[in-house]
Amino acid sequence: MSTYMPKAGDITRKWYVLDAAGKPLGKVAVEAANLLRGKYKPTFVPHEDCGDSVIIINASKIILTGKKAEDKYYYHHTGYIGHLKSVKYGILMKTKPEFAVTKAVKGMIPDTTIGRQALTRLRVYKDAEHKHASQKPEVWEF
């Protein structure tokens, strides 16, 4: 018996909608990362990009468990000496919830060309409206 190897033409992609209202940030990010990579498919292979497109709605209603809103920070460096910037996640979730969700999903996808390509299929929206109705996305329950 030979091992199944999918080809680029054999891969079918779907669109899924994840409603993040009232769910923890990590749980939403794990589900989105698994859908983007295609790990739930029986034809999954790690060396081929076989994932689907994901739309995350209600990003502003995601909850942070425990004391993460006060204790967890997002850091970035401007490139100048001494210019390390930090923002608490509670403030980040109020001002830019789409960015916080995207960073969480990006941390759960491998830093390879396949991972970067998969991340381009992620769409995050603050509210319940999205502009991808013509793709006929399916609701993903988790």
C-alpha cells in the first residue's frame, strides 16, 4: 500500500465563519489555525498547503480569561535604541481587537512559507458583518 500524497489540483478549499463572541482568545485562535492548516482533513500532509479560508467575526467580544487583561503585554520594537513599546492586552483588545486575534493565530501557525501563505486566508472583523457573503461561507461550530 502506498502513502497518499495530495497534489495542488486535488485540494478543495472552503470558507468558514467562526463566531468569537463570548469565547476565549486562545480557543478561537486554535480553531482558526487548525482550519487554516487543514489539520482536520483526512488528506492533511504537513508539507502541502491544504487549508481553508477562515472569517472570524465579533472579535471585539472575545474574552480574556484570568488576569490576562492586566498582566499580559504585547511588545514591539521600533528599531531605534531603547524604543521597546508595550501595550496591555486589555487596552489592545479595546482599541485593535482584529490585530490581537491575528497575532494569536499567527503564533499558532508555523513560521514557514506554507504558514505565511495560510495566514493570508484569515479575515478578522470586529463586528458581526463581513463582506464575504458571495463565497458562501459555512458556520464552523466548536
